[in-house]
Amino acid sequence: MLTLPLPASRTLRRPVRALLLISALTGPALAQDAPQPILLDEIVLVTSASSIATTIQDAPASITVIDQQAIQASGGRDLADVLRTVPGLNLTRSNDGNSNVSFRGLSSSRTLTLIDGKRISTGNTFARHYQGDLQVVPLDAIERIEVVRGPMSTLYGSDAMGGVINIITKPSAETWSGSITTDFGLADAGTTADSRAISGYASGPLGRGVSLSAWAKLAETESPDDPYAISEVRGVPTPQYASNGIRTQTLGTRLTWAPDDTVEWGIEGQVSVDDYLAADTGPDENEVTKDSLALTNEWQLGTGQLSSYLRHEMSENRSRNAETLGWNPAIAYDTTTLESRFTDRVVLGARALDYTLGGLVSHASLDDPDTTEGRVIEGSATTAALYAEGRLELTPDLTVTGGLRLDHHEDFGTHVTPRLYANYRLTDALMLKAGYSQAFVAPDLRNLNPNYQMGSRGNGCKPYQGPCTIIGNPDLQPETSDNFELGLNYQGARTSWEVTAFYTDVENMLSARRTDLTTPDGTPIFQRDNFDYGRTAGIEAGFDTALTDDLTWTTSATHIARSEFRYGGFDTTYPMATTPEWNVTTGLAWQAGARLTLSGQVTYVGKQAGYVVEDGLVVGDGEQASVPAGQNSDAYALVDVAAAIDMTDTTTLNLGIDNLFDRQPDSEVDYREDGRLFKLGLTTRF
């Protein structure tokens, strides 16, 4: 078993904060010309799908890239606004009021979020209600976002079963440049609230091969003043709020040193505090701190590149005690990861082989004194991995990518994950893609602990109506899946489109099974368990065309034809996740003048995929088996409009209205979309 010793607990907090403060204050940001936008005919290279830079069309995966130009044109205030147009991606809300990203009908917990290829783990301090993964880096600091749909366990390991969102930050600039953005949201509906934010980014040289990048954000979204509904929860009238408010403060920095053209060293740090605001204007409900420190190295070895990093992340989540109004002891989750990856190209005969060899060792620890009354949930896990992937050009038109990952988990032993993908060029513009891969998800430290307890309003109680209490199970086994996809990708001069069919077969699906036990108040107890199977299948598509030189039409669509799992003892199958059968976003962007861009989009959210209610089916002590009210029973549509005005060459004013007609799912559905919101933002680049 490989082990990696952890630094002394919490001792890195002060050095990390000191590093951020010193580096953020060094080097004045000198005004420069605004950075030039990406040209439409520029070839975009991506690395998330294979770790070797390829074009989107040649990438051995279904991938979408959102670059700086697209981020700026969207007028979005955060990543959730920007990601809505990605095919196969679902952004509708869960019944805890938060927007969760999911892919291809799978749970949002099967989506892996990365920053510059490194996973973030603060969400593990929460059993639910976490809002942070899409807020970690302000939009000002993002170079591009690479979204891979489908499993990427060969390169990224556990949790990448549904897909990967890789947030890539801007590289250090050769001359001082940056931007400052302020935005305001004015709510016009009870399902959302006013918000305000200011964020900034700066980057430039400090001399002698040393450069600095720094970013910061202050933001607050207020809590809704009133509940949108009063629901009966086991006979008790309970107010339902659309979402919690949140106050965010974050500061990040990166120092790089390149003594010559072959080596670059870096040190990265970020600190942030999220305060979760009470829905009734009471004291803050949670305070979440996130500190991270990473050492990075890029080293050119001959024709190859060795990339390495050592990263330590410390997260704490304190919740408010309802009786004393003081803070409960903090939930702490720490991770330390060391990874190295070597990429190169060799020629076999007359054929080029791009390959990657990598290794990783990681240690995670959890200390949770707050989830279960009177018990402390403690645990740790050490994992190690070796992986390899090669991309071979068999003919000028056919490229085959194969990969294999060997994971060792101290509790679950060794697991092998293979991947095979083929790209066949039908014409200069049209590519046929087909792939098979396996993926796995290891149970987390909470669910493996028999002392763990969590209350659920309904989504964790499937297929029964909630609420219920869920307890841990030390006998859980990893969840595995077989995944298939077949698609076409077209990249033309004015039009590009893609369509992909996918199928996922999950074994040992991690869920919860009802027991014969109840809590003292009569709430049924469920235990985490492995179900026999779960399956999803469907089609995702994207379309982008320049109707004229000034007018662009963009559409993305996802159809979930199958989303089901089988619960022992029932003949009926139930949907795997809260996912609409149809999710379509279509919009127009019009360059109305030299300094004016107008845009609008419509998002259609269909009925729940696999919607089912078993009327009259009585089981156990008389309760009716039913998917809870998180599923949407009728379709609805959201309309957003926006305008971007270039007031000067370096200043842009953004105006917009989200959910123009204040559309919502049916009243009996226990989640709400954000209501009508008027947006005002100003970005200044220097």
C-alpha cells in the first residue's frame, strides 16, 4: 500500500494566506491594450479528453469548449449561466434549491469538477446543499472551460462517470493586463433574490522569468424574503424556499518561475470563505472555508513533457446550532495529492503514436462531528493509480485511442478501468466517433461509516415518498459502469454540428434501501446499499451556424430515452436522477452595431425522464411506493435576453433579464427555478 504523509493539521493555513496577501500586493498592474478576442477561424486545442492537445473534432471524446469570447458574449454572472448551452448537460435544480450539473441522465454526484486538471474536494464537507464548485474561480480569471461528456475514469479516476468540467485559468501574461467586473441582480419574484458582486483579475511579469497572476471576488446573493410554498412534511407545515443566500469572499494567486525554455516552476494558493445565509434573515447557517496550496512543475524532456503537482486542500464547514445559536464543531475534509504525467510522441513505422504515462497517490481524511448527533464520523482513505493512454494514427483517416488505469484503494483493493475510442474522418469536415469505456465510483467516507445518519425529504428515499433517515454501510462495494457512444461531428466554415447517441449500464449502483427500522418519531430508516443495476440512454446534439456575418444561431438538445433503476421487490423501474426527458436550449446572437450585441435564448425543460407514480401499490406498513416530488410532471420554458454595449475599447456594459416570463415547474414539484431577474454588469479591461 502506498502512503503519503499529511502535513500537520491546519498548519498550512497561515502560510497560504500570507502567500496570497504578499503576491496579490506585489507588482503594480500597468495599463495595457485590451486582449484581442479569439478569431473565429482559429483552431482550438483541447487537453481534457486525452492530455495530448488535439482539436475538438480529433479529440477522443464528446467535448465542448467555451472560450473567453463565448464567456464574455454570454453576459453570464457565473459558470451556471455559461454552461446551459452544452449538449448533454442538465442544469435544472434539485429539491434542495441548488443548481447541480449532471450528464446523460446520471446523478450530479457523477460529475467531476477540475481546476487546471486538479480535482477540488470541498463538497465533501457537505452531505448536501453545497453551492461551491461552480463559484471557485471568477469568470475574469478563466481562459476557457472544457466540458467532456461521458466517463473519463482512465485519466481522472473515480467520480468521472458522467462527465468532467475542467476550468482552465488564464496563463501568466507577458505584459501587465487584467479586468474588473461588477454586476448586480435585481429580483422581481419570490423564488430568487437580489445579488451583487465585484471580481477582478491581473497578470504580468515581475522580472527574471518570474510572473504573477491573481484573482479575487466578493459576492452576495440574498436569501428570498418569503417561502414559495408551505408543504406538509409528516403532518408538520414546513416552509419551502427556492435556495439559500450566500456571501462569498475568495482570493487566489499563482507565481511562476521559468529559468529557461525547458522548465517552469509554480506555486498556487487560494483561500475563500462562503457564508450560507438563513432564509428567514436570521444568523448565517453555515460558514465554509477553503484553503489550498499547490506546487507545480512543467519540464520538457527531449520531445516530451513531464507535468507534476503536489496539492493540499483543507476545507471546513461550520453549521449553526439551532438551540444555542453558536457554531457547532466544524466538519473538516483534507486531501493531499501528488501526480505526475508524461506525454510524448513517437513514430512506429510511418504512424504517429501520442502517448501519456501517469501516476498518482492521494490521501483524504474526514472528521465529521456534526452529521450524527452524539457521534463523530472519522475516516481516511489512501489511493494510488497508474495509467497509460495512447493515440495511434492507423491511417490518414482513422485514429484509435486506447487507455488503461490501475487504481488501488486501501479498502477496495485494485480496480482496472479500460477505454477504447476511434475517430474516423469521413470528409475534411465530418468525423465519425465511437467509443467504449468503463468507469467506477468508490463509496465515500461518510456512506461507509455505520454511525453516519442523514435526513432526506424525498430524493434519497426512492422509490418511497419521503422523508426518511439514511444510515451508512461499511459493506458497500464500488459502483461500476459500461459506457458506449456513437456520434458525428461536423466543423464547417460557417456551420458546425454534432450528434451523439449514448448508453450507460451501471452495476452495483450506490443508493439506499429501506429497512424494517424506524427512528423514535416513526421516520423510516434506509441503509446505503448497492442496487443490481441502473441504465441511461439517449441522444445529445449541438448546432451552431452563422446565418449572416452578424447573426449567429446556437442550439443544444438532449433527449433521455431511458433512465431507470430497479429496486428489489418491485416490478416497476424508477428514474435514476431528476433529469428532464427533453432539455433544449436555442438562441440568437446579433451584432447589431459596431459596439452593440443583442442576444436571447429559450430553454425548454421537459417532463421527468422515466416519470412514474405507482398509484395503489402498497408495500410494507401501508406506504405507497412513489418517486418523490423532485420529478417534474409538465414541461416549462425559460426565456433570457441580454445586451452587451462596448462603451469604450476597454469597457463593456452588460444588461439582461433572466427568466423573462417568470416560468416555473408545477406547484407540486418541490424545487423552483430562479424567478425573473434583472441584470446589470460592467467590465473594465486594462
